[in-house]
Amino acid sequence: MTRPSVDFRTHPERYRHWHLRIEPPLAYLVMDVDEQGGLHDGYELKLNSYDLGVDIELYDATQRLRFEHPEVGAVVITSALDRVFCAGANIKMLGQAGHGFKVNFCKFTNETRSAIEDASANSGQRYLAAINGNAAGGGYELALACDHLLLIDDGSSSVAMPEVPLLAVLPGTGGLTRLTDKRKVRRDRADVLCTLEEGVKGRRAVEWGLVDEVVTPSGFDGGVKERALEAAERSDRPLEAIAVELAPLTREVTDELVSYPHLRAQVNRALGVASITLQGPVENPPSDGDGAALLGSRFWPLALARELDDVLLQLRFNEPEVGLLVVRTFLAEQGAHWVVREIVLYWKRTLKRLDLSSRSLFALVEPGSCFVGFLSELVFGADRSYMFEDRRDGEGSPDPSLWLSALNFGPLPMANGLSRLATRFWGHPQALEAARDLVGRGLGAPEAEQAGLVTFALDEIDWEEELRIAIEERASFSPDALSAMEANLRFVGPETMETKIFGRLSAWQNWVFARPNASGAEGALRRYGTGIRPTYDRERA
């Protein structure tokens, strides 16, 4: 398969694989994959198997449900096919795809499933899986992202994770972790499940904790609706509120520039660097949450989050050789309103996507910067940060400053459950408490460096040369070694289900996908469906 060029912008009117039906207080996401609708040529999406294009639509739908449908308190994910829920990731697609695309594809699907879990936990929008047929591999993992799983008891439908016996890869990438950590399935039973091609069905699936309940075919639709309405009754989402339409993103792409109204990314392919510049607001903010809702997707924090989210995905899939992101900003809290809550949660998810990117990240605090509140998270999440120490002679830009707010101390956690400052000061609680005392003050470079908020403070004499050396040095290192180093350093402290999922994806699945047992000419991914048994190297490393 040639290197893909992927566009993540879509709309329900253009969906090829999902039907979104709104029946307040419920919504139904019905999977009906177009077999001929693959993102690339060379494979058919049979049995509701999915490729990246299918998951792009799912991600778009979950975003729109949060912003455009405040009246929806529960979402049902089900299938339009008879006796098939979802067969998981399309094997022919995986067999043809390059290694990097496979890993990024798995990362995106897990980010989407984590977003579903975030909606259930924080947005008052609970998800239910109506498994009306066989759910295998990534299809079962999609169900596992939901709060409540109902399996039709028709004598044949099952849940399965057959990747080990069939494909020689890690089951569901994040599926094993969701089984043991989220659903508390005993590991011996999980071991059995992952070696059964046919999966587990009926009462045993309930007994083992693989689903929450089984329902007869005659009572399935009614049972699903009953459970969904019960979940919606527990929601705090407003039934009558101003919906926020997610208008189409405005984006222009040239050979070396990706630009949006509030953000631009300059790509230097020779050096392997993308310079991302975020622009501060040019209008005064609305006085309350209703005012923000009326502005809709034109409201600056929401507009900027969408643009940053999109450019990170563009760079991840379309510029795989760009290994360093340099972030600048140029020249903000009403947490109770549902729109403001959703925007904060969107920033949380977008910043996590940045944390999980296999890219080095440098932040530059320059004259004219607006690293304030949630934008300061870009500094604290960077692998290293540089702050200009004083104003350039003859320039009118204000002295660079860094501002802290309450948003830097909890509402925007990393995958490890800690704020970026708590992660930065892990093991040094006194430094974290000292940073709290700096909230609301504009910090110059010496004070920010003294507080441990930036890595280096550089004066005008050293600024250009030190940055040039640092960027060129970083670009000269092995990207494999850097990805491993950064992933270890970014997530200190406690382990969570999320860090396990993405850590194991980055390490184990990255390794397994590269092995000939899976991806080689005689491996399981290449020989799946041919009737020829794969050939395995039996040595374990």
C-alpha cells in the first residue's frame, strides 16, 4: 500500500459506514460498513470490518454527539447487519499497510474508544453496546469501550478476541487491558478467550464478565431501549440547550504549510521538523456559557482545539518523517456550563493526543507569546522548553511571560491521571505547591526557570544559536530511540488503564507488527484467508 493521504474532516451527510439517528434522549450509532468503501484500494470491508475511514466517521460522530446534541443522554452502538456486530479491523488492509500506518491506525482507534469512555465518565453521555451478532477482535473492543454490553442470545452470536490464533498479533491492542482492568475479568478466563477462535457466547459470556447481560432475540430491541433510557435518566445533560454546531474546518494545505484561521504548521521535511504556531484570540470572550454556545465553533478555545486536533492527525498520518514539533503561541473559566465543560474536555483529549504522538516536542516562549492557562499546558507537556529572557532591541512585542491558572492543576490530566505540572514535579510536592502560589502572575524567564516551569531561559545573544543546535541535534538522532525514550519520560508516576493501553500498544504491538510471524511473506496477516497455514519462527525473544 502506498503512503496514505488522509483527511479527517467529514460530516454525517457524507458517512458511508454509520447511520446516526437521534431519538431524544437517546442516539443510535448503527454500523453499516460499505464493503466497497475502503479508504484505499485492495480490500473489501466485509462483515462490518473497519479501516481508518470507518473510525474517522465514528470519531466525528462521537464529537458531534457531545456538542451538537446536548439533549442526548445515552448512545447505543449497534449493527445493521444480521448476526454480525463487527468483525474488527480489516485483515487485508492490515496485511497491505506499512508498519507505521498499522501502529498509528491502532493508536487512533484506541484514542476514539478512550474518547467514548471519557464521554461516559465526564459528559453525562453514557454508551451502550447492543451486540446483535458476532463481535470479534477490534469489534469486541469497540463494545468494551461502552458502559453496558448487551449480547443477543440467539445461540450463535459471541464475543471473541481471536488475534493470537488467527493473526499472530496482540488481541485488540487495548482490548486485553479493558478486559482485566475495566471489566475485572479473571486473567485465566481472559487467556482462554484469547485462544478461542469461536469466542464465548450466552450465559458463559455473562458469567465470565465479558458482557453484562444476554437478551433473547424477541426482546432484544426493547431490552436495549429500556437500558438506554435508564442510563439517560441519570444524565445531567440539558434537554433544552443551545446546540453547538461543529462547522466545517477551514484548512489550506500547500507543499510546506498547513494553515487554519487560528493555527499554522510550517513543515521542513529536510530537517524533519514542523513548527506549529497557535494564535491567541482577537475578540473579547463572551460573558457566560450561553454566549459561548451562541458563538458555537467560532468560540476561540473550541476553534483552536479543533484545529490543533486536526493538524496533529494530519502530521501523524501524512508526514511520518516529521519527528520534531516546535510549538509557539502569539499574541478563560466558567466550568459549570455544559458547553464550557465540553470545551475543557476537548482540550484534555487533544492534549492527550499530543502527549501520545510519537514526536519530539519543543515549546518556545518568545516575545509576543500567549502561553496562558490551557495553552501553558503545551509548555509543561513538552519534552523541553525554551524561554526568551528579555526583549529584542528595537522590537515592540511585549516581554515573554508565562501564566498559570487553575486549569494547570487538574482539569486537563494526562493519561496517567496527573496534571502535567504534577507529572513534571513527580516526587517534589513542594515544587508543585510553590507553583500554585504563582497562579495569576505573569512570569518572566528567570522566575519561570527558577520555578522549574521551563527548561532553559536564554538571552538574546544565545537564543537563535542554542535553538538551532538543539533542533538540528534532535533531528539527527534515531527516531526509534527517541520515541522509546520520550514515551518512558512523559508518563511518570501511577499506571492507569490508559497508560497501559498506549504503552503496550507502543511497545508490544509495535514490536509484534514488525515481526515476520505477523507481517512477513509467510506470516499470519499475509496468509489469512488463503487456506495456507502461516510459518512461524518459534524462538521467543
